Amino acid sequence: MAPWLRRSAVAVGALAVLCVAFWLWPGRADVPASLPARPGSAALQPSVWSVALDVVKGAGPSIDRALAAVPRSADEVQRCNGEWAKVQAEAVDGRPPTASPAGFDERRASVAAALGASADELARAAALWLDAPASHELAAQASVMVACETAACRAAVPRGPALQAMRDALANLAASSHNPAVYALAFHTCRQFGRSEGSCQLINAGQWARLAPDNAQPWLFTLSEAVQRKDVTAQNEALHQIGSSRRSDMGFAAIPGLIIRHAPDDDASVPAVLSLVTEAIGRHAALQLPGYQALTNSCKGTALLDANRRQACAAAAEVLTERSDTLIERLIGTRLGQQVGWPAERVDRLRGEFNAFTQAESARVAAAASAAPDTACAALRGMLAQVARNAALGEAGNLRAWVSTSGKSAGDFIGAERARQAPASAPPASAPSPPTR
């Protein structure tokens, strides 16, 4: 299979269980260093999904060309529809020349333009967010930050004018919008690129919560800020609101789904569409997650001796486990449930479902990555279909749909999880006794 298709397979596969990569990504503030595990058992280890996200992160400014280019000879590349085109001979913006099929950049730009011209306000916001000059500056900024070893160093890397313009344009759009998804995108972008600067001063979690009264997400950020301020009253209110929410919707797959819906349905456009989808996945991966460490710390130990706190934590566990759109929150909800006293059977079933699902997804992506060259377009379309499915169902919804058709019972998942834990919890073998004389 061509290298670009293999990279595409693992990159898009990352979206299916992107939560694992988020959790394992070093340097994330307020996120536990490892996946939750039972005391005495081993934490989940980095998987194909964390490796997939590394592929997305490492592609840099040439991600579109990396995905589009399959050399046949020194000066030709093949498009998804089988056509061959000449390799670009000149360097671009100081970068070495890379292979790009004729019309690729134009097709990519036309998809972005379709987003910008859409009647859907979130699609227009996505077009601002994916602004090409800002994307190039972001890639350049990331290449500088790679050399940083401290958070202070990373924070000191200057933002280019295109990034600042994109951030302020998105914040201005959100400030006058009644669309909670648009506001959420601006909120996350401001946190990433200077929440106290420019138009981002207009954006805050309180207004997001007013626009999305049934979503726990803004209250998770509010909780983290309250913990930092040591404001117990605000912590209790945030916990109550999280547990009272009808859902917890990160919306990480929304923009990739919008890209697919606004793209033309022809083979020649598939690589360009996939490159935009992959960029959106990588951009989402760089957004700051809510304060999950604040949440788990607020729901353990002596804090649970307070009946109101225990009830709020139990309600929050139900929301994250059963009504979130992401797997990371399903795992965190399971951890909270364990802390407030859920039965071991429920905890083991939830973890068993997660592990079985991620293994099945790993096998699916591996099969796509090994597809024969003559099925390349079908493999790419399958990846885009999976992204669209995640956009429609959410990651956790996709897992539940898989569980319902897996043919496995709750007992099967519980048994598999306990078997997985057994080697980690088994006592170490004792050293052999020295021979007697």
C-alpha cells in the first residue's frame, strides 16, 4: 500500500478513539498521566491511536502534500482516481519541492470556500478556523515549539498576525452568535491562542453555558477555574450543573463531518477532502481539554463524606459515562463511578467494552492500511465514511453501536476485562530457594 494512504489510514483512524491519544499526549495540563486503572492493575499502554495522532502532529505544513503524493517515478504522482501528474519542480515558501497532483490545491481550496459560503453558521466558523495563512503560521509555530522543553518556553513563542486575525475573527463571530457550537469553537481557539487578548476578552465559559444549558462542557472548565481559585461554593455549583446536564458534548467530530458534507463526491477530490479532515483532526487534538483532574480530585477521599458532594459526583459520573460523545469522558465517568462506589461488574463491563472496541478499531485501521493499490479510493472513502459516522453518533455512540452488534454479552466483556487485569494483579513469583546441601 502506498505510504500516503497508510498515513491517512492511521490518521483518520485516530478520530475513532481519539480520546486515547489525547490522554497519552504528554504536556497536557490538568489531565492524568495515564488512563485510569484499578488499584494494583496496569494502566492502559499507548496504542495505535496515540501513534496515529503523532502522525497527524508530525505532518506539519506539508500534510496535504504528504497525503496526496504517491511517486511513480522521479517526476510523477498518482491521484486517487488513477490519473498521473507531474511533480512540482520548484520549492514553495522555502520548503523542498514535494509531489502534488495537478488541481489538488484548487480542490482543497474549493472545499474550504464551500464551507465559507454555507448557510450553516458553524461551517462558516470552520472556514475561518481552517484559514490557510493561519494554518501555515500554526505549523511554523509548532516547529519552533518542538524545541521547547518547558511550558514557559512554549508560551513565549510568538503568534503570527494571521493566527491572531483568525482568532479575533472567530471570537467576533461567536460574540454575536446564538449557536453554542460556534461559541465553543471560539472558546477553545481563544484558550489556545490568547484568551485575554484581542476579541477573546469577549468570550467566556459563562456565556457558553447560557447558550448550551444542557451541555456539561462549559461547566467542566468552570470547575477547573473554581478549583484553582479554591472557591468551594463555585466548585459545588459547577459539580451540580455537570451532574444536572443532559449531555456532555465536545463536538470534536463536528467540523470533519461538515467538511465531508460540503465536499464534492468525486474520486479526484477525495485526497484533498481527506487532507482537510486530517488537518481538522490534528487541530482539534491541540485544543485544551477541560479540567478532568479537577473533577476526579473533587470526587474522592474525604470530599465524598459530604452527602451532597457524593450525590453530585455520582450524577456527574452518569453524565460522562452514558451521555458523552467521547470515549475519554466515558473512561473518566467510569473512574468517577468507581470512586463513588459503583459495582465492580459495571466498572469492568465498561472497561471491557472500551478495550474490545479499540482492539476492533485497531484491526480495522490495520486492514485499511494494507489495502491493495487498486482499492485505494475505496479505502479512502471508507475512512471518510467512518469520520462521518463519528460525527453523527459521537465516539461513545459509535462504541455503543459496535457493542450492540458484536454478539458479546455483558459477561463476555466483564470476563475479558478481568482476564486482562489478572497478570497485573498477580503476586510476583517468589525466588527459588537455594539448594540444600
